[in-house]
Amino acid sequence: MQGFFRSYLSVYRPLIQALNHLLHPYELSYSLWQVMLYLHEHEHASLVEISQYYGIEKPGVTRRVQRLEELGYLSCVPGNDRREKSVALTEQGLHVYSECRVKISALEQRITAGIDVAALEQTVVVFRQLLGNLK
Amino acid sequence: MQGFFRSYLSVYRPLIQALNHLLHPYELSYSLWQVMLYLHEHEHASLVEISQYYGIEKPGVTRRVQRLEELGYLSCVPGNDRREKSVALTEQGLHVYSECRVKISALEQRITAGIDVAALEQTVVVFRQLLGNLK
DNA sequence: GGTTAATGGTTAATCAAAGCAACTATATCG
DNA sequence: CGATATAGTTGCTTTGATTAACCATTAACC
């Protein structure tokens, strides 16, 4: 499968640009959106948890969280371990999440238009396998 | 196909890291590698040509080309239009290309191991379609 | 129980990559 | 000839990530 990576990577820039453009009105980028995505699924989370989930370093998470805090999209929630900073989406964060969710799904719809659903599902399976092999 | 983008993007960071790690001994990154890739296929090219092919701005290409020139991997070739800077791989650049080509193909082999070849081929088709829809 | 080690988080400095705006030089067209 | 378009460069800014060093708190252990 010579050229597979190249084929994969050719999609990246236009895709991330489209997503960032979509998120821009909310002062978000995809990297910030990732944090919201995680918090939408986990109610609350520590920074290390997010760091490990996305495979990025802790300082990166600190900054994403700081930004989202500034925007009022998330806030700290008290926990028993006082080292830990547990964060959760705010009311506003949840609202922004929902709005973006709709738009992102619509974009997904548009970008995958005309592609066989079975092929898309197959592709998702391939991504999972690639990810497994990459670790 | 909710979550398709997310699935796609989850592969990006680990993949690009693996590639950059592989290219590091040659003082290359994937963004530099792209230029070499193009020049390997086109003998020589102008910066605008490369810029359009990869969908990046001209200054980005200027800097990539400058870096590759410093490394001795490419050099200018004379053309009739004196505005234009036509570049081509040097002897050394070609040699480095070959070495990296082998290693990248091996990595590709490793990362796609155990994945059905038909599924991979279908995935490449999906990438092409996505790219088409993204424009 | 008190010292040591591990864990969670932050800050600062650095780097890579990309974008935009403004500029120079050359070509083309009227 | 002069206006306009094209190719490339430079400078500045932004985004995202990394490493190293550090502080605070908790856990482990003799």
C-alpha cells in the first residue's frame, strides 16, 4: 500500500481548516473543541486524564483549559484530591457544545456526501487498526 | 457517520510524530519531505507550483525550499522566466530521498500490518472523495 | 509519624508551521 | 511606454506542541 500515508495526510489540512473555520465564531479551534468533546462525554475530568486521552503533554492541556475557562465554557469542580484540577463544562459551554455539534455533524454530512456508508464504516475500522499499530 | 472526523483526526498526531521521528536523522520533517516528494515526481518545479499542489501559502514554500537548499537536498535550475525560481533535487537529495522512501514504506508496512488490503484500497478511495468534497 | 517518592499542575523558553501584508523584480498586454 | 499580473521574499503574528524546571499535595514506607 505505497502512498497510503500520503493519501491520508492530503486530507488533513483542508479538513482541519474547514473545522477551524466552522469553530471560529465561537472563538474555538479544533484543539479546544477536543477538550469540550471529552468533557461532554465524561462530565468532569482532570487535566492528566485529558492529556493521556489525546496523547499531548500536560502544558498543552493547561493552556487549552485556561483558554476555555476564559471563554466561560468550562470551570473547575471541587474534588477530594487537592492536587487535582477537575474541570467540567459550564451551562454556556454545554450550549456552545450543542450548537457546534450540530454544525460539525452537518459539515461531516457534506464532506462525506456521495460516499458509500459501508465504505465509511470500513474506513473508521481502518483508523482504529492504524491507531492500534501506531502505539 | 457521526464521529468520522474525530476518528480520522485521532490518527494524525501519532502518525505525523512517527514520520517526523523517522525523518529526523536526515534533518527533515514531513513538511520538508513533501517538497522532496513532489520534486522526485516532477524533476523540477516552481515554488508556486508546489504551493498550489499542497494548498499552502507561498511564504511557506519559500521557507521549506530555503531549508532544503541549506541542507543541500535541492538547488535552483535555470529557466527562461527570470521571476521564477525552478528547483530540483540534487544528487544528495535524490540519495536521501531513496533512503527515506525505503524507511517510510517499511513504516507504512508496519502500521498497516494486519489490515485487509482491500479495506486499505477502499480507504484510499474514500480519501480521494473526501478531498474532492472539501474543495 | 516523618521522610521520601510519586503525582497533578503550572510557568517559561523554544520550536515548527502556517497565515497575512507589504514589498521587489520580472513579464505581459493594451 | 505604462498598467497590471505573476513569482518570490521578508517581517510579523498566531497556533500548537515540547522540554525542563518548579510548586503543591498525596502516597508509600521504614
